[in-house]
Amino acid sequence: MSDCTQDVFRFPSPNRRKLEVSFNGQNITSNGGLLLIREADRLLGLTEKISKTIPDPRKPEMIVHSQVNLLRQRIYGLAAGYEDLNDHDELRFDPAFQVSLKTDQELASSPTLCRLEKRADRKTAFEIHKIMVDTFIRSYKTPPEELILDFDGTDDAVHGNQKGKYYNGFYGHHCFLPLYVFCGEQLLVSYLRPGNSGAATHAWAILSLLVKRFRRKWPDARIIFRADGGFFKPRIFSWCEKNNVDFIVGAPKNSRLLDLSHDLLVEAKKQYEATGKKQRIFSEINYSAARWRKKVRRIIVKAEHTDQGGNPRYVITSLKGGDPQYIYDDIYCQRGDSENRIKENKLDLFSGRTSCTGWWSNQFRLLLSSAAYILLSSVRRIALAGTEMAHAQCVTIRHRLIRIGGVVVRNTRRIRFMLSSSHPWKNIFFHSAKKLCAG
């Protein structure tokens, strides 16, 4: 496509006045709320700590853009909704990005940012994960009584010839299979795995590392491992029992479980036929398998019957006592919220943009998206608590508080952001800014 040299476009006017549009407004930005991201980063010290984990082979006298500013440019860009490196060929002139990075000069181009991604290695990924966990720990002013760790994997579609790309029969395409760990809305782990990995691959090792770290800080906290049926692994259950970690995990159906819950399934069917409405009956059974070495574990049973027929579900847990329906509905099913958090990372923070040729560069991109998520979720947790946006998704925070149009005026004495006077969420913006700056 040829370069456009037109400066002004005239629209048909509904009255006598001419209607013209041009792009000569000079220092106008579409990212006036980016300062909120900068303040969240200042509170957490996230990008500064990540920068220290990445080797910088450049000669100091030749450096134009510091490594920490390269990270900030990339992570802030993801938080603001710019998923591609190419976006920064224009964003480097954006005054809001420049002010957020504390400079008046043009920022780095896409090739410079690409070279940053190639510096990451195994050690970098491990150290960044340590920073993510430590950031989570510092978010608590007092020791928590309970931590529920949600483990879940997802597909990351791959369209090139990247290392680790495999066809996954469950998802029906070539992909990576990253593993995520959340505690509430806070992200602890985003671990890239090859597409032919099992759902629970390396989950036990990651769980072990997390538990050891939390026990050093909070020895009395109760820790619960929660996951779907893909993580039904006796090795994990045995480790949890030996290390005083509770678990609640989906249990795949098998003929023995169906036989043990046969009477419940029949009763649910009878009630449905009598009422014509969906029926759910909850109970529990003691279950053992030959490979468990006579170990008996608790299985929660949900005998459900609808107009589609029987729909039994099973959950294995080490939790003692408690009504089976409460354990299923109010504890196990709440793991669905972690799936929403994964969707935020994939759809809103672009964690699926793993198109680098190198494995560790793709893991690094996944972590960059995770860092952007941590900053946006910190704005939600710290600045938006008690407001109508206390539970807003990241994309909503971006559209309402980050992507704000305004004029930026810079001189030797001050920098002024003159944002739209008709912005509908300006009160929440000021509330958030006050919270973050006072943090």
C-alpha cells in the first residue's frame, strides 16, 4: 500500500459549516491513563526486578535505551492493548509512553525490542517466576489463613515451525500447552510446555516449589491444591498427604465409580421423571484402587439428571467433614474463576503471541503478558477496591481507565495531561490515581 500524503479529509456537512478531519493535533495521545500502570509498577517494582534477571550484553557506552525501559515499553504496551512488536514503531513517538518511561526522547523500535526477547534463557524464566511469587507474598499485610492454588492448562495455537509445537488431539490443532497457577485473581505461574504434554506434566514439581516457598513465609497457612480431572494423579495425592497439603480434584468417571453410585443415579432419574426438572443429588463414597496400596480416599458424588440424560460428576478430596454439596458447589466449582483469568491472559494480554523461533523467547513472551496482567490486576486490587469496577476484567480497565484521549503539554517546568473533560469514568480515574500514588 502506498504512503498516504493527504493531510485533511472533508466529510459531507449537515449544515453550512465545513466538516474536516486531520491528524495534525501534534502531542495528543490515546493512552492518557497509562500513568496508572506506571504507578502500579512503581509500587510493585516489577519491571525493575525483572530487568535484573536478564543479561545485558550491550556495551554501556553504546546504549541508547536502558533495558528496564525496554521492558517497560513492551509490558506497558501489552497492558494498553498493543500486542505486536510492530506497534511500537509508531508508539515510540507517543507522549504518554514517553512520559511513563520518564523520557522526552523517542522510544525503542521493534527490532530493538525483538533483540531483548532473544536474551531470555532458562535462568531468566525461573527468576521471573520467583519475582511473581514474591510479588504475591508481599500483597498480604498479615499471614493468610488459607491459600487455594488453582492449576490449569490451556492451548496456545502455533502456526509456524516453533520448537515444542505438536499436534494436540484434545484441542485439535498444533499448539503449546502452557500451565497456569492462580491464587484467587493473582497469577503465580505461567509455564510454557510443549504441545504433546499431559495436562499435569510438571504440575507436581511446581506445586512442591510453591508449597516450600509459602511454608517458609507462612508456616501455619492451610494450602489446598485444586484442579480438574486432568490432574487426577495418585502421585500428587500421596505427596500432598505427606506434606500436609489438602487437595480437591476432579475424578474421571470409570465403571467402578458408576457402580458405587448406581443407586444415586437411579434416584436422580426417578425424581426427574416425576418432576420434569433437573435433579441433583449429592453424596460421598470411600474409594480405593489397587495402585493406591489400600489407601482409601473420599469421593464426592454429584448424581445429576437433565433432559439430556444422566450427568454424574466425581471429585476426590482430602477435605474432612463438610456437606458434599457445599464442597462441590462452593469449593470445587469455584476453580472455574481461574479459567476466566486464563482467558484474560489469552484474549486481553495476548499471551498467545508466541511466534518466536526460540523456545525461551516464547516463554519470555508468555511472562511479559503475565507481567502486564499483574500490573492491571494490581490496579484492580489496590486502586479499584470498593468501586463499581472492583471486579472488572482487564479489558474493561483498559478501555475505561488506560485508553483515554488527551493532549500532553511538556515544558521545562511541568508536564500536563489534559484528558477529555467528558470522560465518563474520570472520578474513578482520580480515585485510582490517589490510591496508587499513596501506596
